[in-house]
Amino acid sequence: MRVSFDIPEYPAEVTGVGTVRLLEAIREAGLKPRFYQASSSELYGKAVDSPQTELTRFHPRSPYACAKAYAYFITVNYRESYGIFACNGIMFNHESERRGETFVSRKITRAATRIKMGLQEKLYLGNLDARRDWGYAKDYVEAMWLMLNAREPGDYVIASGETHSVREFVEQVFGYLDIDWRRHVEIDPYYFRPAEVDCLSGDSSKARRELGWEPKVPFDQLVKLMVGHDLKLAIQEAEADEQNHILGTAPLNPLSSA
């Protein structure tokens, strides 16, 4: 995550130390819950092998990813040391209409739909050649549930098995809206990471074999879902701004006057 380079202590405290605090509370209380730790494909970072499996060596490339590595291994440690039912889901990018707007996928769909409605002119991005394995969050939550209901705790890669570049994501989003993305997308050096992660591609064979899990929503359908949702939001914004203009009041969204 680019932002973790700006505040590296934050992911260490929340993601790393936060995980061990939860596990230690479970141990001290003598409880027997089923504990799920949300790992990330960012663990692999500068991966030599592709696609990545549960056996691929980690090479984290950001403070966020380093914190995730600690959270992963401390979860394994508490499982092996204290018999806690604790599992790691190594989730590759899972997106949806609810994705935070600072994440690149939702940043793209929000900006593109606002551009379509005349509410915004430019979208600023970093590395368009970075490749990611994108899936639908709803499918991935099902995988989490299956892990927690398995007979034995384990660690699983959850991924679609397909990779697409950020450029492809942009092209697909703007294509659905019939907009020439080259007129509106600009590269901003700020959004490049000090240490880039070029390509992440997951192999979820273990989850498919042991949990019976498989993704249901393909990449193109995922993009359509996100564009459709955000287009409705952009239309509502445009209508509100028009109403405010008629009434002579300030626009509802300050970005609409930029």
C-alpha cells in the first residue's frame, strides 16, 4: 500500500501488534473461538514464482506488507503453540461496490463515472503496468466462512487465477462508459511506491481441493457491477448539483465546481 510508506508505524501497530493482542487475549481467557486472520497477496511482493501458492516465499515490499507478514506468522505460531483454531486467508485483491475510494479499483470507477456526468475532469494514477489478481469480495467472504467451518485450521490462498493490469482495468471501466480514458487519466509520480510490486497472481488449488471453494464472478462482471453502482452515485450527485444551482446554493460536492 502506497500510504503505508507515509505512516509506516500505523500498519505495524494495527495489523501486526493488533493481531497478537487478539490472539493473546484468546489464550489468556481460555476461550475456544475460531480465529480468522486476513492475510494479503502483498506478502509475496517481489515474487520470483508465479502463480503464488501457500508455499511461495514471502517478499513483502511495503510497511503494510511487512506488518501482514508478522500477523501471518504469529497466527501460525499461536495455532501450533496453543492449539487455537486460527487460520490465515491469503486474499488476493477482492473488490466490490463497497470498496474504499482510496483503493485503486474503486478510485477508478468513482472517477470515471463522475467524469461521465461532468462532475470531474481528471483521474490521477501511478503505475498502470502493475498486474493484479482481482476477484469479487462476496466470493472471497464465502471462502473465509469455509475456512472457519473446516475440520482443521489451515492457511489458504484465495484468488481468481487471472491477472489484469491497472491499465486494463482503466480501459474496461472507461470502455463501459464510452469514454476515451487517455483524455482524462494522468500519471502522478506520487502514486508510485518506493518499492513497486509488479505482478501478483494466485493459485487457489488448495482451497478448491480442501474447501470446495471457487470464484463465481469473473473480472468483466466485477467491473460492470462496480461501474453500475458508481454511475448511480454520480447521477445522484449531478442531480443534486443541478438542483442546488437552480436554488442558487453551493454545490453539494465541492469537487463538482473544480
